[in-house]
Amino acid sequence: MVINVITRHSPSNYGSLLQSMATLKVLQDLGHHAQIIDYQRKDERGMGIVRSQLKTKPQFSGFLKRLAYIAVRYPVEKYAQWKFDRMRSCWLQMTKRYYSKNELDNLDADILMTGSDQVWGPMMSGVYDPVYFLQFGKKSIQRVAYAASFGKTNFDAKTAQSYKGMLADYDKITVREQSAVDLIHQFGLTNCEGKVLDPTLLLNGAEWRKHLDITRIKSKGDYVLLYLIHNRPEHAEYARNLAKEMGKPLIKVNPFLHQARWGERFILCPDVREFVSLIDNATMLVTDSFHGTCFAINLNKPFIELLPKNGTSTRNQSVLEMTGLTDRIVNDYSDYNWQGKIIDYGRVNEILDVERKKSIDLLKHLIS
């Protein structure tokens, strides 16, 4: 069958790219012709994303401050966009590019699928996008969702009513977090089949190493790797002190320059193969990233979790609860004693094997 998948593949973000890659690989391995719908919101590319970011930063209210922000931020965004466009063209099978819902109305397929990541949450504009709810195309096309996420589950009454109407158009839904299952049930809908794994966890560590051929990358080990999505100085400071306590060098990796610091090793926007290799070869990963956490678990690496404080931590907590690893969350920012706390990955892998089979079986059910 032809399955066209709409997901958050376009942000300059490793998690967005990796979950898109995993979705396609699993669907293709099941014998389907799957591709990503190359939907690109103009407010999430180039100058558009810089302007969207400015709207959330009242400290840059004056003309000169806004101009300075654009002058600094735009080249950084443009570089990351260029790098990720190259990675997407290399790793993803995609349709032609679309910029609006109207352009998508003639797109045909046997199945339209909403993929994973925070597709049902607010966009850079601060509001949801009906495209990610499959509000396009012929009504006769089967509509499903695999591991979709709201990101957060607190919405005003008007938004909740809109969500209920759009979600009712799906034939079958699976979501990534239990909180999303509960929310859909609160809407009174009966088309939610349950919770499934994030696509990146549908492949085990060995399958990822083979798919990415990361043995080609010679990442020298014995370092603490810091991968932060949110720019919180106290998190970077914690990682810095932890690396010092462990007697290891600290390496930071990020698609953007704003976390670079003089005198520290910083790897800017590496290829996705090198990015995963950096995790695979690290002595310890320090992260606030959901997908960073997933890859640490999948590759059986020591890690610690710095939960984001912006209301989007439900997905991080969900995967840690499922694998019995909530003790990896940093609660005391003066405690650096992690070296003696060994993760029982034998038990974790057993849990993942069971959940992986259940999720793949549910995916087969969605597209049957």
C-alpha cells in the first residue's frame, strides 16, 4: 500500500529526523511504499522561524534589539536548516514540497498517517496546525495516527473542542503517552487503540547501528556528552561539574551555536550518523531531550535526565516510567554521584522487546 506520512520532520532537530527515519524504515520493512509528506511551514524556515521566535521574546521589543537578534540568529538558523535539508534528502523518501493545506488537497494515497512527535501541539505560531490532523485530501482515504503526541495536555475549551472534532475524523489512533490516551477518552472518542512506542524505539540498538552504519564513524570514547534542547544555564553547569567530578572531558553537541562556550569542546550540527555515534561512544550522556533519552536507552548507555520545565516533560517521564528508569532523573543538583549507579539493561531490554512487539502489532493493525 501507498502510505503518506505527515510528521514533524522539518525542524532542525535530530529527534524529528530520527523518528521520521524510523517510521519509514519500519513501514517499508513491512512491505509498504511509505514516504514523508514534505510539508514545510514557512514560519519554521529561515527568516520565518526567526520572526516566530522573536514574538516569544519580549526582551527584544525595541527596533535595534530586534535587528541585532535577527542579525545573530538568522545565519545560525540558515546554517542548521541547510545541514538538515541535506540530511533529510539523504535519509528520507519524501513527496514533493508543500507549503499549505490547499496544496495538499489533491494528494492521494491508500493511507494517510499522522506520524510521531509533537504533531498535535502548538506550532511556532502558538496555535495548532490542522494539516497534522489530516484535514486535507479525499474523505474516502483511510486516516490513522501512529505514536502521535500533544506535547502537553492543558488546552483551553475552544481548542479542546476543535481537537475533538478533528480527532473524530481518524479511523484509528495510537499515541505516544498515556496522558494522550486519557485526553482522547475525555473527549468521548472511541477510536484510540492505545499507547505505543516512539518510532525510534521500534528499532533496537543493533538495528540502528546497522541502519546508520555508525561503525564508519570513529568517535573516541571516554567523555561526557551534553545534548540539551532547552538552553538552561543551570543544566549546562551541572553537566560541567559532573564531567569534572568524573574526570572526563565534556563534549557539547547541538544544531545551534548558542550553547557554545569558550574553552569547551562543541560539535555544531554533525551529520545524524555522527550524532548517534557520539551517544553510542559516550561514557555518560546528560540530556533533557526525549529522543536523546530514547537513544541512550536503546544503545544501552549510561545517562542522566534533566527534565525540561516548560510543560513538555510528560514524554520524557513516560519512557522512563515504562523502562523503570525514573531514578535517572536529576532531583538534587548538588549530587554528582552517578558512576556507581549501574543501569540493569538486561531488564530494560526485556521490557523494550515486549513493548516493541506490541507496538509493531498495533502498527500492523492500524494499516490493515
